Amino acid sequence: MDTAHVAVTPTHRHRRPRSGGPTTRKISLVIAGALVAGVIALDVGSATAAPPDFPNNIVVFPDRDFVTFEGFQDHIGETATVEVTRAGVGIIGSAQAVVAEGDVAFEINHPGGACWGAGTNLKVTPDIQGGDVVVIRFGATQAGDTTVADAGVTEVQYVQGSTTLKVVGHLGPGVNPDQLEQRIVNPALRTTAVNRRDVRAVPGPLATAPRGGYSSALATTGSTFTATYQFDDPAVAAIAATGGGQRLMAWQVQDADANRQGLTISEFGELGGPGMGGCPNGPLTSGPPGPTGVSATVVNGGIKLNWTPAVAVPGTPAITGYRVTAVSQTVSGNEQAEIGKRITGQAAKTTTITGLSSSDSYEFEIVSVSSSGLTFPAVTAIPVTDVQPPTVTATPAAGTYAVPQTVTLTSNEANTDIYYTTDNALDLLDGDSVSVDAVHYTGPVSIANSSTLRWVAFDVAGNLSADQADYSITNTPVPAAPVLGAPTLGNSSVTVAWTTNDPSVTEFTVQAFDSTHARFGDPQTVTASPVTISGLVPGDSYTVEVSATNANGTSSAAVLGPFAAQGAVNANAGPDQQVRRNTTVTLNGGASTQATGVTYLWEQVLTGATDPDKVTLNGASTLTPSFSYPLYKYPMTNNPLTFKLTVSDGTTSKTDTVLVAAIPDKPTIATAKWKSGDFRITGSNTTVGATITVRAFNNPSQVLGTFIVTAAVPPATGGVYDLRIRTGAGATTNPGRIYVDSSFGGTVGPFTVTT
């Protein structure tokens, strides 16, 4: 039997061709044509991952180093920062882009999108691989991330003339074998019995495709999978085997509405690197970054250069050293003389170039060296003559301290040599040289007892400065403030408890204060926790402060509160709730006073007689009333509903409130296109069966159209809508901007209508 095999290395590694040779993909064909196929892997799972919530999403195409961001419409016009990180390496790629209105917020490394390195200092297109993490944030706030899945096709098997096709692949750690979907995409399949552009295999035994034309199955064994296709027509099998179009998908989270969040889509056979002209090269096709902070200073015998060592781009070869060259500014014919040095070691930060002519002037060039090449262009510096002595600052400054200090000496000039002593009996200088008693400063100095810290500093030009700082160490530390627990409220009382890990503490002081911060009662001095404070006025607000004392003094006070004192009758309306619309909600006042003769009354707190969010409470005189949370209908809002519980024993009444907030569904607007007599709006929603209403943004009471959300075609989840308005105001006049609301409370907009 003649069999064609396509054997490849994992699709997420070494995607670029080797210089002067074949690509890393190995292809061995016995028949004409190779099958191009892929796998879709689901739910890789990650303990630290936090993919965004629908309709926001992050989609990563690792084979093209391309990332797309869907949704994020609450950030339209804002600048997002995207970073790709690798465990044990750090940030390997970054970019900034502005969120646009529409279904795709922005893309990176794709025509029409932003380049990697846009708006950041990391000018490199990252080689995205399985296990990398893609993060999006706005300012300092992270808005989601996804971990790139490690799964891919390793071999394809097809027998010429057969109706059977097999795709074999690799599943990395964390890939859920019960959540895989493998696809072969080829538009030529549309005109066959398949009747669509792709074929798919999902976990389970051989099953007929919904539209017919083939059957498929997907089985896994350990770290491998096999997708099997059985076509009705061998000619269709041949199209699938030779047409290309591979996909590998992985998602980390599937929410309650079956939306797949945090996607990886690998594309078998795609090459990585820049997705469009002008974008940065990949990490292995550019030289290393150059050092920073380069200075060149005239010293005895030559020019001394100093720099901050360069740091290699994560994932690229290590920097092994530097080349420093003095380039004569005298041109002889078409030549300029050069004198230079090669310095070994990434951490090197200085060298002196000698043998220069005193009658010539020089410009200095410095480049980093690695196995990937040299820095281009070189970093340059012009020599200067320095006659200013350095200034050294001690932190913390001189003064009196209760405990030992760690002092840092900082110079205003880079590469300053500092020598110091903490013993006044020792010399810092011996003539023009540093004394053998002085210590070379390499890090913070410990000052354990009262002493004078003296120092002398030399900059690279040999300029000298000297100074000192006096420190008085009393060694009389006071304890830290105690750590307070939650208050325990009783009838006109509160019990305060705390902890401390300081064995030197001999006593604690507890003092209550009223709402004006006036002392309530006398302070209590105790040796242990807890303490009960009685006589509080029910309903009044109080705070309690607790401090610790040892032989050296008293700590700052730890503050508990404010809290409201309780009486014999207490009302507790229970915790706030978040619920979905069209459900029955039960309130819970079970933590309130329960005794003979006590009555209960629940009331909804309304904004007025016509509050559109008014509901009907059933059992309002019980501890657990309920109400039906209605479907949304304008002008209702998604503001939390407030309910007040009043508890009374006939002489005393207490109240408490609770909030019940709606969890709305999540509609989206994909397109809104208008022409006279035909206004079309499309989008999606997380809830099938919801009623969607389209409104003019500048006139919310104007309904342009309504429709029911229908189920999306599998394997897509959730619901979709496609509304066409051919009569009425929406068809005769372009509303400009619209928004939609759902009967389950979700809203989206404004959205600009296009023509």
C-alpha cells in the first residue's frame, strides 16, 4: 500500500528556515501532494491564568507571532500595553496599541495592526511558543492574560485514492484530552458534499458530520492524538489531503455561557517573524542591544570609558563582551585610523584606551558582542574633560535613631570609587593615596552603634571629594502596633482581640472613642487579649485603639472600626447578592433578633413612586421574603435594588439594608450598516432566547427594532442575531449611533452606524 506521510517537528518551535538549507519541517512523500492539517486543543488550564471575560478575549497565533484582541469596547480610544512573558526569562516582546471601535479592538504583527515594539523599548518580534503568557493591561491595571498552549500536528497519513485520512499530533502538559478539536481548512471543500470550507474532528467515536460528506473521530493516548476522517468520496479526501489550511486551537476557560476564553490558534506550516514591512526582526535575526549610559572622560594616559552593561533580549544569545574603538577624526585620503580593545564578559563596564595622539581628536564607538552578531548601529561617545569632584549622599541622613541603620552611599557621577571608615582613629588617606585602613565601598554600610561614617570619593577623572555623617544609635526600639481581629458585637458591648509576636511587650492599652473621636470611658491597661468594652449606646458609631508598650516605649495605635453598637434588638438584612434576571430571589434576615413578640418588615427602597425597578415582595413580614427579578425593559436600569429590613419588639426598632444586583447577559454589536430602506445590525449574545431591542443613542425611548437571539451554529456557542429593518424610522433615517439592550439586562453601545 502506498502511503504518504508528512512528518514535522512541533509546529511552535524553529519555524524560520535555516540559512542555506531546507526548513526544519521534514517532508517525505510517496504520492503527489502532502496533507496539510492541524489540531485544535482545548482547555490547557493554568493556575495563574486570568483570561478576560466575554465579550473580551485574547487570541494568539504563535506560528505567526500574531495576537488579536477582541472586545474591550469599554476602553475605546485608550492605549493598551501588551507583554509576552516566558517563565525563567521575563518579557520577550511588548507593544502598545489604541483600542478601536468594533469587533476586533486591535491586532499586533498583522497587516493593519501594530508592530511588536510599538510604543515600547523592546524592538523585537517575539518568537511566541507554548507556555508563554500574553498579558494586556491599561495603565497599571491588568485586563487579562492567556497562556499559549503546547500542542501540534507531528504527522499526517493519507493513502492515495483512499477515503481515509489521519492526522497525528502532540499534546503538551496541561492540554485536556477531552477538549480537543482538529480542523483542516480548505475553501475548495465548499463545492463538494462537505458543503463548507473546513472539516472537523472532536473527541469520540466516528460520527457523521451535520452537513454530511464525511465522518470523523478523535482519540488520544497519553501525549498524542489521532484524528480520523472517513470521506464519502475519495476525490473529496484528496482535496482535504492536498489543500492546506491548518489550525490548532486551545482555550483556557469556558464560562457559564460556553464562551471559550484565552485562545491559542496554531497554524501548521506558517512562518514566524514580522507580519508586515517595517516591523522589527525576530530575536535571532538582529544583533544584541548596546550598552547605555556611555561616557568618555580624559584621564592620565588616555580616555576612560564607562557604561552600563547591556542586557540581552530575552530568548536571544547571551552577550559575551564588548568592542570599544577610538576613531580618529583626521581623514587621510579616504581613511581614518582606529585604536580599540575587545573586552570579555557581559558585566564589564569600563576600559581605558591608551596610545592616542595628543594632537588628534577622537570619537568612540562601543558595541555589544554575542553569537548573533554586533550591535548596529554602534553607541558613540565624545570625550570630555571632568574637573568637578563627585558629590556623595548618605541615605538615611545623619541623625539619631532608635535602632541600627543600614546606610547607602550614592554618587552623582557614574563609576565613582568610594572608600570609607566608621572608626575616627583610622585614616582615610595616606598622602595622595587611599589608606590601607579604608574600606572600598561595594554595598550598604551597617551602623550598629553611635559612630561617624567618613568617606572619600574619586570619579573617573581622578577628582576627589570627602565628607562624613554622624549617627547616634540609642538601641531603644519600641514595639510594633498589635494586629487586630474583627470586633465581636454584643448587647451594648464590643469585644476586641489582637495578636503580637513581640515578646518584649509588657502591657497593652485599649481605648474606645465615639463618632467625634472623644474618649469613651477610661483606657484599659491589660497584659493579654481580649478586652470587652461595655456601656455602648446602641446605634452609635465607635472606634477602638490598641497600643503595645515595652521598656523602650509605646507603639503607634492599631485602630478598629468604625462600627455601630448593637442593642437588644438588632436587624441584619444579610449579605449583598448578585443574581440573574428572570429568577426568584430570596432575602435572608436570619441573623436578626429572633424572639417572641419581635416583628419584621421588609421594604424596597425606591427613588420615587414611578421607580422603574420596583418589584413585589412576597412574605414581607417574614425573615425570608422573596421576589421575582423581572426581565429588563426600558426604562429599567441595572442599578442594584435596595431592600430595608426593620426589626421591632414594640418599643425598639432597628433597620438594615441589603443590595441585590443583576448579573446581566453580554450582548455585542458586530456591524451596523445603513442605507435607505435597509438597516442591518448583527452581533452576538451570551443568552439564547433573549429579546434584543435596538435604540437610537441620542433618543433611547425610540425603538428602531426588536428580535430574539437564536443559537449559534455549532461548534460556536451562545447566541447570534441578524436584524434587518426595512420600514419605520430606522429604515428612513440613519440614526448615526445606536445601542442595544437585552431582556436579561445587558447593554452595549454607543456604536457608530456605517453607510
